[in-house]
Amino acid sequence: MTWRSCAVTSCDVKRNDESHTLHKIPSEIALRRQWFSAIGISSTKIEIRKMSAMNLSTVGATIYSGATYTDIADVFKLLDTNYISERRFYEIQSQYILPTIATYYEEHMEDVLRDMKGQCKPITLMGDGRSDSPGFSAKYMVYSFMEEKTEKIVHVELVQKTECSSSVAMEKVGLKKKLVSLGKKKGMEDLLLWTRSITNHLWWCCQYCGQDSSVLKRRWLSLLHHITGEHEWTVDGETYSCSHGTLTGDQCLRTRWLQCGSPSFKALKSLIENKSLIRDLEQMTLFKHTGSLEVYHNVILKFAPKRLHFTYDTMLARTKLAVLDHNENVGRFQAVTRAAGAPRYKKCYSRSAKEWILKNMYEKKTNHYARELLRRTTENCTGINFPSNISRSVHPVSIAPEPAPSKEELLSTSF
């Protein structure tokens, strides 16, 4: 194969054909229009505001997809191909990408709030916080509010550590820990098989008690009947039964029921009837499950991984992208097989239950918001009134309580 030098004087890349030129220029990815004429082949570079159009599109696609400069630059480096310089990348991000995200996000939030107002029903908001790094070293806290019925995020607040005194947050997982602790004792191993079911039963009791503390308490205590294989019982002359459907003979044989009076049952009974727990349950009649918020937090991890540091403005923009991604894909239906239309599942191993379980598979996610952002970025950049004057953060770059000394000072005191 014959190789020839590129016709562009500033390019050192070679080509293998007269009509196909691999052309790279430092700090630039060039997209060129090429046409044929009687005098030969001519081409011109596509530019927007005196920069390569591909520079703008590449930076936009990188950020809108949740990737970072390092992710894409490493790929280009491995292919021995030039990529945009890091300085130019962040210039484009600051001047064109962040303003586009800000304006589109505000429009999206207006639509979400408009839909909420049109429901004419009581609105319940659930809130939860997520730190940008584990342990005591968090710089940012993202606190998000989700509407219960639609599971859409309606508002987020980004707080920097300099605005508060601590990054520590505590969550109650006492019941599950206690069950696991009991199940590790000799003769009570069968309790481990029931840990997930008991925890789910607690959420179910709180969620479907109709805000009635007596109903919540009665359903919680009914666990002591179900777990021994008794699904219909009488209390104070009134008959009650489990809310699940009729179990088949095979289901009854395969289930590891606890024996009434066994050490495992006595230990569980003591935990279920604990007076302190019962008092706490009476305060949970307005319970709302925040599992959907945890799913949303996983989306944030895609756009703002905890192992990476971002400036305040970038962290806020990436959080907004996570909101747009979540709101677009929330409420997807369960996937079905093409042939029979049967629901699809995937096998997962539960470390807590120490057994294989089935989880629903859902329809593939979409990214229409990202494509719209990319289109708007180009459209806005070619227009006259580009919204580049968005308000910038006034937060300090560093969370250190005092200015950084010079390198010379640090070197002199490090020995």
C-alpha cells in the first residue's frame, strides 16, 4: 500500500488514498466539506465562531453523555490521534455547554411543575441527600426532591461543605442488621432466609396501612403467623388472613417455615413485639419508600462519579443532566420477549439473602434530552443572542479554611 503525506501543510498525518485524507491539527478536530470539480478536489473546514464545528460537537457529546475529558482523551491517545487540548475543552464547556444546560433545564423544570399543577391532586414530595464522596471528605451534598406519584425530580439543591459544619449523614438500617445478627447465631441460621422478606414486609405494612397506626401494628404482628405457615387466624373473636394469594402445595413444601416455639421463632417474636419498635412504627403511618430516589442517585454517579472532583458550576450542570436523564426514563415498562411477549427477567445473586433472585428487565433507556441539547448547542452558538452570561458560582474553589501557601513554603516545612 502506498502512503503519501497529507496535502495540508500543518498536518503531519499520512493518507493512503488521493480522495481520503486523515487530517488532524493540534487542539482541533476538523470536519471538512469536500467536493469534486474539473480542476480537482477542493475542501473547506466547517467552522462556527471561528472554531471547528467538531470541537463544539465533541465537547457537547462528551458532557451530555456523562463522560469526562480524560475518558475521551485517553481513547484518542490510544488511537494515536490528536484530541482537543484540555484548556480548549474547558473553555468550550464554560462558554457554550453550561449555558445550554442551564436554559434547557429551566424549561424542563417549568414543564414538570406545570404538569404537577394540572393534576388537581395532593402532592407528596420525598427528599434525600447524596454526598459526592464517601466518609468524612465530602465537598458537595446534592439534596433532591421527588414527586411520589410520577417519581420525577422536581427540584435539586447543591450545597458545598463551606456552607455547613459537617458532611455526616445517618440512616436507619437497624432492623435488617438485627436480623442478620440473629441469623448468625448457632441454631438460628434459618432466619437469614427470611431477612429480605421481613424487611419487605415492614415497608409493605407502612405503605399500605392507610395512615392508620392500628392497621399498621396489626399487619406487622401478622408476620408471626405467616412465618410459621399459618395464613388464617383469630384475634379477639375476629378472623384475619394474609393478604397474599392462595399458596400452592409446591410453594408450601419449598418454603422453610419457622417452627413455633423454636429458638429462631422466639428470637424473632421478641424482635417483632419489641415495645420500642412498635412505638416507632406508629410514627410511620405517613411512610414513603425512597427506593426510587436511590435509583436516581445511581444516575448521578454516571454524570458525577465520586472518585472525580468537579468545580461547583460543573457539578451543578452534571447534576442537572442526571435529573434530565432520570425524568426522561422514569416509568419505563417491563421488557417482553419478541416471540411470546412474556415478561423478561434477569438473574441476580443477593448478598444479603445469600440466594439467587429474579429482577425485572425494563425497556431500554432513551437520550432524547442529550440529542436536543446537542442540537441547541450548535443552534445557539450560530445565533446572535447566545445565553453565555449565566450566573456563575460565588463559592470558593477550595474548601480549605485558609489560603494555600506557596510550593517553596511547603517544601521548606516538609523536611
